[in-house]
Amino acid sequence: MEQPAGSAGVLESIQPKPTRATGAAGGAFADLLDEEGKKRDLWRMKAIATAFLAAATVIYLVCAWIESRGEGGSWVGYVKAASEAGMVGALADWFAVTALFRHPLGIPIPHTAIIRKKKDQLGAGLGDFVRTNFLSPDTVAAKVNSAQISFRLGRWMADPERAGRVAEESSTILQAVVGVLRDEDVEQIIDNTIVKRIAEPLWGPPIGKVLNELIADNRQAPLVDLLAERAHQWALDSQETIDRIVNRDAPSWAPKFVNGLLAERIYRELVEFTWKVRTQPDHEVRLAANRFLEDFAHDLQFDDAMIEKAEKIKTELMGRQEITGLAHATWRAAKRMILESADDPNSTLRRKVSENVQQLGERLSADPAMREKVDGWLERGVRYLVSNYGAELATLVSDTVAKWDADEASNKIELAAGRDLQFIRINGTVVGSLAGLAIYAISHLLFNG
């Protein structure tokens, strides 16, 4: 961004110079060198401005001496008038520039050393100026809109390399956050928000309500079908089991062929029974199972004895080591997974972050409606921030200036801007000389011409 020519010297004097020094000591040393350089520049410009004043003074004295001796021509009057006006201009501007920072010649003249005396007022005024002209909602919103932040951000994010960089930096931040968290604190949060929350309410009524809704939607039918299928399959394979039981429990006097006929009859009846249960949706066993589930769901909700039984089961489950150590095991597993994924450049986590960032950037770049929506969010956000916190932001200027020592503030401002202010003295000498010469010439022509 280009800078106004008149402010270039001030901005250059304020900006830090590059240095190879590192660390706190190196930075302090660089600042010291920079301050010394500013002092040398200020002293040099003061010397030049004073030299202009001295030159005008010498010229005036020489002209006055020549004039007192009656020597020289008419030119002496012109040069004398110019140098005299130059001295006046130089002295006036010297007084004006010096009065900003200190008392001229150490004399406590009223309305001098303005920056020392008015430091707090200047800081407050500068803060009000910043708030009024730079932190107004309309000004900030117009600047945000003209910056086309959403479009630029979209193009930046759409670049695969930059999207990968975002994923890398996000992983670094995630690792730092996980590393800072104390395991005990996270485990306590998991335990309080998940494990204990599960154990706090009664289990019976909500389980009964869910079961009742499932039965109303006939969601239990697949389970009954599965049980009927398994029962029939078991019946088909139960021949040996039935033979063994009949032979074991039959009277010792019973003939073996009778036991075999009985076992065969039991097997056929069992297979036929389970087949009917499996194939007939309205079989009595199925209906009985549904009635049992309906009664069970009702008792879980309204029967105190059943609710108490459910609570005992809950207490036993929550007291098991697998449940009591759930928070510890969950966090350790999650932490290990997060750290490994964040550290692995080819992990799914990084890849998904990079892909999502890139896709969002492409949408922002190609979709004007989405950009308009994002710009609207940004505008409303900055308007809210400036409207509610603009005054607090502006007080940073006034509060910072208020904390400065008066002499230190005056010296800092003089080092930053005093070099350019010396041009006022130089210009005052030159302009005063030209003005004096013009006035003398006009007067000479009007009254002596």
C-alpha cells in the first residue's frame, strides 16, 4: 500500500528496522540502536534548521554593517529585508516547534510544553478521533465489504497446498489442546456428563415406554421370527438328545423298542410344533409372546416391584468394573486416536480436514449466493463488535497514552516526528525571507518609485 509522501519520514521513523539479533536481549539492543539513529537524525535536522537561521542572521548583520557605512547599492536593502524576515520566520517557527515539546530556553511561557501538559487530553482526543472516524459501524462495514473477504478467503482455501496447510496447523493446535488437558479433568467430565447421567434416572419406565412403542409398531416381530427359526432348527437336530433323555429317564423294565418309539414320537411332535410356530404368524405361542412383552412393558412403567427389580439390575451393572472405568478407558482411547491421527500426515482426520477446507473454498469462490451470505454474516458481526465494543477499543489509545510519563511521551513523539518538524523551521526561514523580500520590493516600488 502506498503511503502519503508527507508522512513517509514519520512512518519510516516509527517502523522497526530489521535486525539479525535474536531473543529478548537482541531485540532490546536493536531498539537501542534504532533510538540512537533517530536521535542522530533529529540532531542533524536541528543543526540544518539552525544553520538556516544562522545564515540569515549573518547576512542581516553584514547588510546592516554595509548599510551603516553608507556603502553598497540598493541591493543591500533588498537582501537585508529578506534576511531580516527570514530570521523572524525562523525564530517564530523554532518557538512553535519547540513549544510543542518543552519550554523554549527553559522559560515557562504559557501555552508551551504542550505535549507534556496536555498528554492525557491529547490521548483522549486521539481515542475519540479513532472511535469516530475509524471505528464507526458504517466505516468498518464499508471497509469489510470492499475487501471481498469471502471471495479472497475462498480462493485461498481452494488451493490444495493451502488446504493441506490448514489441516496441518489444525492438527498442531489440536495436539496442543489435547496435551494441555489434564486426563483427570476430562475423565471427570465424561463421568459426570455421560456415565452418571445414564445412572441417575429410573431405567424401568423409559425402557418400558420404548418397548411399548416398539410393540405398537410390531418391531418385535423380527425377534420372534428369529427365535422361532432357531427353535425349529434346534428341533430338527434334537433326535439324539431326545433319545438319550428317554433312555435315561425311562423305567428299567421298559423295552428298548418302546423307548425308541416314544422318542421318535416326541421328536416328530416337537418338529411339527416348532414348524407351526415358525410358519403361522397368528400361532398361539407367538400371541403369548406378544402378550408377555406387552405386560412386561406395562410393568416396567407402572409396577413398583418390577421397577425396583430394574433398579437392582442397573445398580449391579453400574457397579461393574467395566462401567466404573468407562470414562478412563474412553478418554485414553480417544486421546490416543486423536494424537495419532493428528501426527500422521496421511491420516483420515487430516485428509478430511483438507478436503472439507478445499471444498468450502471452491464453494465460496464459485457461489455468489454463498459469498453474499458470508459477507452478510461478517458485516453484521463487525457492526455488532464496533457498536458494542468500539468505545472500549478506542480507550486502548487513551489509556496507553495516559500511562506514559509526560517527559517520556514528549521525547518519544519528538523522536518520531521531530525530524520532519524541523522542515517547518527551514521552510519558515525560506518563506519568511521571500515574504520579506516581496514586501520590501512592493513598498519600495509604491513609495520610492
